[in-house]
Amino acid sequence: MTIRPICITGNPVLHARAQEVTVFDEALAELVQDMYETMDEAPGVGLAAPQIGVNLRVFVYDWDAEDGSEQRGVVINPTLEISEVPEGEPDWDTESEGCLSVPGERFPLKRANKAILRGLDLNQNPVHIEASGWFARIFQHEFDHLEGILYVDRLIDEYKDEANEIIIERGWGKDGLSWLPGKEKLEG
Ligand code: ZN
């Protein structure tokens, strides 16, 4: 198993639609293992394959639910059905997200409260999870990665401007930037 470098916003792989997985082989199993390890080391509650430079429709997640249970798994070639995204100003305290590809930053945005995730696991068994609240938010964030969308792309104008300023300030927003969990300390 290997901890893999995480791509930072600007890397084209993060901004393009990822491709369907067609081959379920040892290499895919290894990719998923590396994704778990990288997510755990980061640490993060989710990681999509494009974030480690792999243009495939795969994400992993690890979420300690409100009832104390650990929701941990992988989904391959997912679909995501969501309830309506509420309108209005997002709340800093309860609706702020971060992203390992925009490291060290957080901004609030509205997300649907309910999400139904379907897809396959590594053994090609069906995945079907009905999530709500923060768990549903994780699925929306990770699914977006497979569509080439970062959460900062979804911010309201005020926060999008702020995020863009930070991205420019840090010299992000261009190809070839990454950071390695466990090796490099994040700023901010
Ligand atoms: Zn992310």
C-alpha cells in the first residue's frame, strides 16, 4: 500500500469528468487500498480517484455517523440521486466544507439533505446507500469530483471570489501541484 500525492486545484484531472471503470482487476483493488490509506493519512472523510491523479469513477469515504457507527466504503461507477438543494445563505458553522485538493480552507455551501448512492463495490456487488445530513453531503462532494467539479466551484459569488483570491495567493490553480499526506505540513 502506498500513500499517494493529492492533486491541488488547477491540475486538469480535477476539472474533467472521470471515466467509467471497465476492468475490475488487481490494479483496481490496489488503487482502492491506496485511496483508503491516503484518505486516512490526510486525514479526510472522503477521497475521489481524480484527487490522486487517476481519471476513474471511484471514491472512498469514512464517516463516523451521529449514532456512533462507522460508515466506510468504496463505490465504483456511482450514480447519485439527491433531494432538492435548499436556497438561501449557507451557514458557516453547520455548512462549511473543506477539500483535500484545496487544502487548509473551508467555505460554506448549501447541499441536498438526502442522497441515494448506487454503484458497485470491488467485487462488483451493488452498493445502495441512503444517506442524510453530513453523510449525504460527503457523497455529493465526492460525486462532484467525478464530474470534475470542486466544492469551490459551487460557492456563492462572495465566497467564490474569496476562494479564488486564496488560490491565486498560494500559487495554486495551475497544473502539476500536489501535496503528500504525512510528509508535508499544511499551512493555514
Ligand atoms: Zn474534495
